[in-house]
Amino acid sequence: MQAVAHIRDADLRFKSSKVRVVAHKNHPKIKLVGLTIGPLKEGESYELPLWVALELGRRGITRVVDDCILDPSKLHKIHWREKMQSPSSLSALPQDFYPRLRLLISELRARANEGPEGAREYVKVLNYSKDIVNCRVRKVVSMALARVEPTRALRNLTVEERMLYEEVRRLVEEWRRRILEVE
């Protein structure tokens, strides 16, 4: 349960982070609880919380111009790079990779019903995502079993992966200790 809370926290931090957007059209001021947006002028650049930028983007008002959004081509490059790494090393990922991945999957799932091309792209991204996750989980668990100390080998772990590493390591160490207990 603690892992689920950490993942939710990571998503919340990600969606609350500020991103740069460009307005596609003029829009009057929007007042939200504790937040005022705009007014927005077409062609102008603004910094907004990601969740606001995404909602305005869905309505055709703005477009995110920061590099924080993961797209299928970036995911393909990450997939290729991860597969090319040796079984004992992890490629570097942005610390917010998994929230970005969940956002991409969510958006493509919503578009999957729009036609066969959207459905194909969704399935392809889902398969790449599963491959990346499975590959990285194998490597993280292997590192935990090998009693790798937090050094250079662990620097490419995301927050979620470090949590998995520490939990697996703790569980295996406890198991080893109990197996070798002599009464």
C-alpha cells in the first residue's frame, strides 16, 4: 500500500509541475480555487501547472511546448536504449518517467476508440511500456539480490525503482536472516 501512495504522490507532483504553453487562441481569465489563469493571448507563452495545461490543450486553447510530455517516438527510443543495455545496467531516465508514461498511456487509451490507427498506436505503446517496465524490474530485482550498495550502479533508478529496490532488498535480507537462524 505504501508503494501505491508513493506512485500517487509522484503523479500529483508531476501534474502540479509548471510547464510552458503557447496559447492557440485568445481566452478570458479563468478563476479556479487558489489559482487564476489568464487572460490568454493567442501566440503568447505562459507557464501553467501541467494539469491546467493538459485541460486547456484538450479544449484547443493551449499547447504544451516543454519537453515534459512523452510521445510514442520518445518511448520507442527509450525502449530501444533499454533493450541495448547490458542485463546489469540501467539507462538513465527522467525522474518523472513513470508519471509521463502513465499520462501517455491514458491519453492514447482515450484516443484508441477513435479509429484503427489510434488503437494500433495505443497497443504499440502499451507493448513498449510493458517491455521497458519488465526489463527494468528484472534489473532492479537482480541488483537487490546481488546486495548492490547505493553507488554508481543505482544512480539511474527512478524514485519508484529505488523504492522497489529497497523493498525487495529488505524482504530478501529478512528472508536470508530467517533461513539461517539457528535455534
